[in-house]
Amino acid sequence: MRARIPPHEALHEGPAALSALPACVHYAGAERFLRKALELQAAMGPRFDIAGDCEDGAPVGSERAHAEMIGRLVAGEANRFGRFGARVHDVLHPATDAELDALVGVAGERLAFLALPKARGASDVAAFLARIGAARARHRIERRIPVSVLIETPGAVRDAWTIAALPGVVSLDFGTLDYVSAHQGAIPLLAMESPGQFDHALLRRAKAEVAAAALAHGVVPAHGVTRALDDPAQAHADARRARDEFGFMRMWSIHPSQIEPIVRAFAPNPGEIAEAAAVLAAAQDADWAPLAVGGKLHDRASYRYFWSILTRADTTGTAVPGVARPWLDAAAAAR
């Protein structure tokens, strides 16, 4: 019997495959909040990332010690899934090299990512990548550590396409608050919250540019925070608008109550998942040639779309039909 080719092998051509990242990244700085996040992750599974915050979360003057604390958590047994990264200071801050040295030295083999804030343009990101490389060399870390770049300045939006193409960059994270602030009052304060953050013309332009640049290079576009800490429904609504209107595939959480609504917002609905599995099963039987399913023509373009539906369902922990499980397991093993 002829072996049937799975989707991840049959559909490899076309746009660059997106980095496999969970739909939510939860930021916290204090050790007790990070430990609580690890406990929640252990209960939920690797449906969200954790980011230890060395920028806003570190006591002034104790930046290296704070980074070492985060490194120990990343390297520790409580980090069951290896989905724990860190944000350091920007490239101009005097503590950045010490933070990188501490994090890479303590947890270089396990860091899920390093996040760079306040990049002014592509040159800042290139310099940051070089500094990570130097830290890896010092500590003999052979693996490339993935990098998330916070796009929160006009210069970074301008250079988004160049930044997304840099080796090692896995996500572009749009920082609404800092982007509004960078315009020195030209964008009103209401644009830091919903609905203004989705309706103001300058923010719509910037978000669309960042998402387009990321997706064109196989990089995940990540949306910034919902400021309403006690309103999970608002976090869900913001995540849906970010996904449906702008193409974002990931979003920040800054409170544990936001994690589940964000993950749920990025999950495909059951009807999409069922249709995706049915179409791909028929396509595999047809050796991935064009065919009609339910009176509609399908070819490799729709096959790639439906494969993305199944992979997104998997990363959000959403149930998939039995026929799809071996495909997803094979794709994960091949990464």
C-alpha cells in the first residue's frame, strides 16, 4: 500500500511556516507571580508562554540579581514545558548586557525566548542579536535563542519588514501603550484602551503594517495588553478584534484572569476544525490534487489554510478530530 503524505510534508511550499508559539504570553516580574504562573501552566498545559520581566519588573539597581532569579525559574523543574522566556531592558540601558549574561548563563539551554523592548529600528535588533550571540559564546550555548521584538516606536514600525526578516526573530509584539506615548500627545489617551486602540487611524495603520510584515516572514504577530485587569471579557473581546481585524496570532496577558479568555479567543471554532479535518482527509486520499468537497473546489491554497486551522487548534488546546491527531503529532516531531 502506498504511504500517504501528511499535510506538513505535502504543503511545505508557499508562504514561510509560522513559528509555533502559543496564543498567549503572560508577563510577570515578581517571583511569587511567576511561580503562580508556572502553577497555572502546569494545570493548563503549554497553552500559554510565561515571560519573566526584567524591564518593568526589576528593582532599580538589582537588575542582574533579578535576571538570575528568573533564570533559575526557567532552568528549574517547575518549568515543565520549556515555555518560559524573559524580557530584558532596551539596547541603550546599562543593565542589558548583565541581564543577558545572567539569563544565558543560568538558563541558556531552556529559554523559550528573549524579548527586546523599545527597539528604535532594525539596527537596534541586529545589535541585540549580536549581544545574545556574544553571551551564548561566553557560556558555550550552541542553540539559537529565539527573539521577540517589541514594536512600540515609529522607527520600529517603519522597519518592521526588515526586523521580521532577521534570523532568530520569532514574533513582533505591538506595544500599544508605548506607541501612543511616543507620539507626544498627538494620539489621545483613550487610544491606549478599547475601542480607541482599534479605531484610531494611526494605530490601525501601525498594527496592520506590523502584522503584515510578521506574517510575510513566518513570524508571529503578537498584540499588546488589555489594561482592564478585572475584566476578562474585555481581554477576550480585544483578542478577537486583534485576530479578526488585524491578523494577530498571539496576545499579551498581564493578569492570570486574562490568560484563558485570550487563548479561547484565538482558538478556531468547532465547525472550522471539523471542516478542516474533512477537507484535508479527502485531499490526502487524492494525493493532494484539487478536488471538490461539499460542492466547493479546494486546492493547495485552501489546504494550507485548513492546515493552519488545525495547527492553531492544537496550540490552543482545542480538541481535533481523530484523523488529525497523527498529522499534528508528526508535524511536532519534525520540528
